[in-house]
Amino acid sequence: SVTLRYFCYGCLFTSVTWSVLLFLYFSLGQDGGRPTFRYVPIQGPQAHRFQPRFSKGPGGYPPYSEQLNQLAFFIHHPIFSFSGMIFNEQDQEVRDMGYHRHAFNVLISNRLGYHRDLPDTRDDKCRDMIYPLSLPAASVVICFFNEAFSALLRTVHSVLDRTPAYLLHEIILVDDSSELADLKEDLDSYVQQHKLQVKVKVVRNEKREGLIRGRMIGASHATGEVLVFLDSHCEVNEAWLQPLLAPIQRDHKTVVCPVIDIISADTLAYSPSPIVRGGFNWGLHFKWDTVPASELNSPDGAVGSIRSPTMAGGLFAMDRKYFNELGQYDSGMDIWGGENLEISFRIWMCGGQLLIIPCARVGHIFRKRRPYGSPGGQDTMAHNSLRLAHVWMDEYKYLNLRPELRERAYGDISERQAVRQRLQCRSFKWYLDTIYPEMQVASPHNKPQQPVFVNKGLRRPKVLQRGRLRNLKADKCLVAQGRSTQKGGAVVLRSCDTHNPEQEWAYDEEHELILAGLLCLDMSEIRSSDPPRLMKCHGSGGSQQWTLGKSNRLYQVSVGQCLAVVDPISPKGYVATAICNGSQSQQWQLEG
Ligand code: LR7
Ligand code: MN
């Protein structure tokens, strides 16, 4: 009978649903499938101090639940692109304020929480690498100024979650006199509430010191054998520490950097970086260089280490005694900039070596601007660069000196010159000839390069769809208000015209919308309430990333809202992003 049939359908439906749910819960709730640290036996110099507790599975750090984490992963994983969706004014406030204060999408960062899974970006061979059982334990030093709480905590927890406890001596957080209300109290109470004090120590600077003196202060509190420095918006990846510690154990004058993976500032998506090494230009800006084939193809290449002329600065590990012996940092350098080249030159010129370790992966949020200045508004990069040039660059320093810098005072450098003397360091010419022969002495004007774009290369993303972009409510098409080639120009709705190439949009695999083959539909990062405009395509997603789904809505990934016609009957044809509501004024069709 009909009733029986529906009853059976009901049973079938319920049982299938439950099986699927249970399957998901159990298969994803386990840590199977992902490599953990189980292969590291309970041994090592610190074994008597801490019971090795593994990052995942039994005995993890308190609020951590693998199952919940998996659920959060499903809901908020950036591949679903909707993790930044704005549901109300409060969300919008969090987002806009976040961009203003931190220059990245704090709404998504908050929703991600303090633990998340990351794609394992290492070469497959890294998983088979075997490291010594006994390695020196690390003090992780993280210096921060006004950091977003969720990003800071995710940095800390990624370290706790992915480091065998016996290798983690401590985490030292140096609060560089942050001004954000609540940050201090929130951090103190979090550490206390979750009983993190065993491993996590908070040091507070009475006044703003900048990241250079800040790290020196952190290091002076550290007692682990090795120092590991991280920025306050990082996430360490699977088995990140052992490959860094092993080379230091072999030779205490080896300084190592992980490969710095990219965490998008707009979506917080984690993606692998190509294996590149550090260089610089004559403006003393750090840049990434391709690795010479000889270096990459050496037997050690892809899984061992790569010699690097310089480091990016924020993420590296170094023997603590060697850090002191080598002269720490230049304490005359302020706030930000230059210290990375200074320590790189010093390492190479004074008998050490600097390596990049491809099997160690740490993600870093790359921002398009720095959200803070120096207290007095000085250009600390120029000040710091002058100091390092005068101490380390011999006759080459003048290549760097822009005319306006020649007269500028840079303070007393005698203590740093004494360091160079004491360590009997080699000349800068030796460094260029031996360590960085690729450096072009003849072209002092190489432009600084953004690492974020390194892996985009010159490849043009494939176009998925072409046509006019018609709003279903207004029944009009999206066009440039002025010329379609004018950067910064607004877009409006006008009558559709199938023959007008100026109305043709291309939607590509990077989710960019390109008008007339030239400019991209773009949103302001700072004020999401500003209407969209046409800008040069930057190829790094976020503010130029739109998802065009089956529901015909056009979702802006970094703003978290949908494109809508403001007033469907007004001839002005204005458009703006608004909270997604599925109405017809938010529906678009890309018609060929
Ligand atoms: O006054 C300050 N006090 C601080 O404690 C200013 C900053 N900081 C903290 C800040 O909160 C952050 O944790 O110092 C850290 C670094 O500052 P960022 O993140 O603003 O710097 P950045 O990532 O833009 O800059 C890179 O170059 C800097 C030069 O001084 C430092 O060496 C950074 O550590 C370095 N970051 C990296 O190397 C990560 C990879 C980037 C690349 C390439
Ligand atoms: Mn940083």
C-alpha cells in the first residue's frame, strides 16, 4: 500500500542519511590518513621534563576537539569561498575594522578559530625523511604589535598542535606595547584559562621597541637550545620543526628558514609557495630569486637544503648560543626593516651559513600594506638600511645611497663595527663573489618584488565563460560608466547590446571578471561599502575574486556580499554589494 511504501522510503532515507553522517564523523574525526608525530618515540634531551603528548589525538591541548575542528573545517574552509559571508552589520564592522587595523580579513580569521587543518604542502619525499630522535629543543619567539587575537592564537596553537612536546621548550610571546584595547586582558585570561602557562610565556615591553629589539628581548628570556622566530600571523605545517633542528644540531653555525607558504590576506586560504631563495636589490629591498639549477638538483635539493644569500626575516631557527655569539641584532635599528639583510650578511660573512629547508613549511599572512607606522612617523627602513650599509657593505654601500639619504644621520655604529672586528668577518666583495654571484652590480634599480606573486608566474588564467553580464531584475547589462579602459572607473547598468565588445566580460578560473579583455572588477579592501570599480588585474584573488554560482548570484569573496542593482528602475543604473538575500536584484547571468 501507499503508506507502507512511503514508510519504507522514509526508513531508507533516514538510514542512508545516518550512515553518511556517521561515516563522515568517524572517518574524518580520526587522525588517520594524516601523518602525525607518532613515529617519534619518547626520547630526546627534554624527555624527562615533558611527557611527549602528541599534537592530535589523546591529550591534546584543552579546547581542542578533533571532531569540532573537522566540522569547522567543513563550514569555514576557504575553498568554499563563503567563509567571509557577511550576514549582518556586525559582520561588516568586524570585516572593515579588521582591514583597517590589520590589513587582512579578520572576519574570516575569527571564524576559522584557533585550530584548523592545513594542506600538507611538502614534497611527498619529505614524509619518508628520518630525523635523529634526539634533537635540541626550541624556544619559539613571537613578537607582536596590535596583532588580531585570532591570528595570534592560531599561530600559538599551530605550534602547540604540530610540535612534539619534547621538542618544544617554550613559546615566548613578546607584546611590543600593543595599543589595542582588550588584547592584553584577552591574552592573559586565555593563557590562564586554558592552562597554557607551562609552555607559553608572555613578556611585555613597557614601550614600543619594534620587532628587532623586541626579538632580542624575547631571546634574552629564552632558555631552549635553539631559537625559532615567527611572525604573529603564521601557521606552522605538518612536521615543521624536526627538519629545521636537524641541520642546526649537525652544525651550530647553520641558520635555517622554512619555506614560507602563502596565507591569503583576503580569504586566509593556505597555498604552497614555490621553492625560491632570498636575494636583495641595491635599494636594499629583499626579493625572491629562482634557485639555480645546480643548487636545486644537488642530491640534497628538493628535500634537503638550499643555500640562500638572504632571509625574508620573520621565520628562522638558530642555535641560541650562536645567536648571542654572532651579535644578536643591531639594537640601534628601530621598528621594522633591514634587520633581515643585516643578519643574512653577518651570517655568511662571519663564518656561518644560511639555508632554506624545503621540508619545513610555515604559512604567513601576506598583507598588501603594513597597518602600523613608527611612533614618530620616521622611515625606519631607511634608517636601518643606512646602518647596515655602513657596517657591512664596504665600497658597495654607495650603490644603495639615494641622494636624499647621503646626508641623513644614522646614529652610532661603533658597537656593530666592533662585532665585525671581533668575529673577523670577510669582506662584502667576498660575499657577493661567493654567495650571491647572480647579483647584478651594474643594475642598481631592480624593483622590489612581492613574494605573493611569485607563484603566479606569467600564466594567464583560463577563461571559463564570456558574455554580457545581465542583471535579471533591471534587465540591463553591466558596463563601464566611462571608458572601459579607465582604471578606477565605476561600473553601471545600461541596455544590453550584443554587438558591443565594451560589454563583454570574461570570467576566468581565478574567478576574475575582466571587462573588454583589460580591467578587472574590483572592490575596495578598506571600505566594503564603496561600489565596485575597474582596476588592473592583480592576480591574487580576494578583492577581485567573484563566484558566479548556479543561483545566479555574484558573490564577492573578500567583501562577503553579493553584487546588486541599487534601484532597478533608476536610469542611473548604480550597483553595489549588499548582504546576499537571493532576491532578483542580486541575480546575474553571463550570456554569450
Ligand atoms: O613595532 C613593531 N613591533 C612588532 O612586534 C612592528 C612589528 N612587530 C611584529 C609584528 O606584529 C609581526 O609579528 O613583528 C612581526 C613582523 O612584522 P610584519 O608582519 O608587519 O612584517 P612583514 O611580514 O611585513 O615583514 C618582513 O620583514 C620584516 C623586516 O623588518 C621582518 O623581518 C618580518 O619578520 C618579515 N616577515 C617575514 O619574513 C615573513 C615573510 C614575508 C616575506 C617575504
Ligand atoms: Mn608578517
